[in-house]
Amino acid sequence: TNHSIVYVAKPGTLAHSELRNIIDSGVELSKIGQSSRLLSRFWCTFRASFKALRDKNIDIVHAHSSVAGSAVRVAALVLGDSQKVCYSPHAFSFSSNAFNTPLNKMFLLIEKLLAKSSAEIWATSESEYQIARDVLKSPAVFLIRNGVELKLNSGVNRRTFNQTADT
């Protein structure tokens, strides 16, 4: 089985060589350049997704961020492969307080349109699940809890955990 991972290195992402050390050598690992400009990130991701979907025998594409999720879903839609895409948002961009109201409305409209073109949305929180189901009206939404339960009696106390998580 062939597997490939294409990723955008954001601040805090492990270096490519570090990722290569922890990901099986049978997995193709490709890095897309990071840009601070939204349209540039979208275009780079769209282009890489389009080429991969067009040129490779791909069974499924998993996209995580709002930009990647949009770019991959648009590429798949253009190629008629939209049912191959699974999107697990890292919070929906339109629900962020970091954007002004017109931009939030634009992101909401984009997400509503693309929610109907993806095979599935994999929500990792109850709030994302409810938004995808009730606001976006996605036909296939699944809640996949990916949190880690902290057991205080396992030698890690809450204070130590919070200090580690904040650094």
C-alpha cells in the first residue's frame, strides 16, 4: 500500500528531517511552503492537491486546516473526485473571533458550499460536530474525539501537565 503525506509547515511543526525520522519510510512525505498570505497558502495547497488527485491513484484525502480543507475540496470538486475528501477542521475559520464580520460571513458561505462537496467532515469536538451538522448541513458528519484523558494518579499532576502544555 502506498501512502503519502503532504503538509504545510507552520510554526511549531517538527522539522522535515524530524518528521522523516518518526514516519515510516514507506510513506512519501512532502512539504508545501508556508506563506503568511491566505491566497498564497490556498493556491499552493490547491495546486499540490490538484496534481496529486490528477496524477496519482488516491483513495482518500484528509485535510485539516480551513485553508487546506478549502483548497483540497475545491481541487477534488474540479476533478470530480469530491467523495475522496475527508475534512477535519481545526476549528471552523468563520467561528473565530480573529476575523471581522464580513470575512466571517465569507468563510461561512465557503464552508456551507464545500460541506456539500466533501465525502465526510470529521469533527474532533462536540461544538465542531454541531456546527457541521446544524449550520453547514453537511450530509456526512462524524464526531471523532481525539482528546487525551489525563489520569492524575499516573504520576503526572495537573500543574505539571499545564506547564508542559503551555511551553
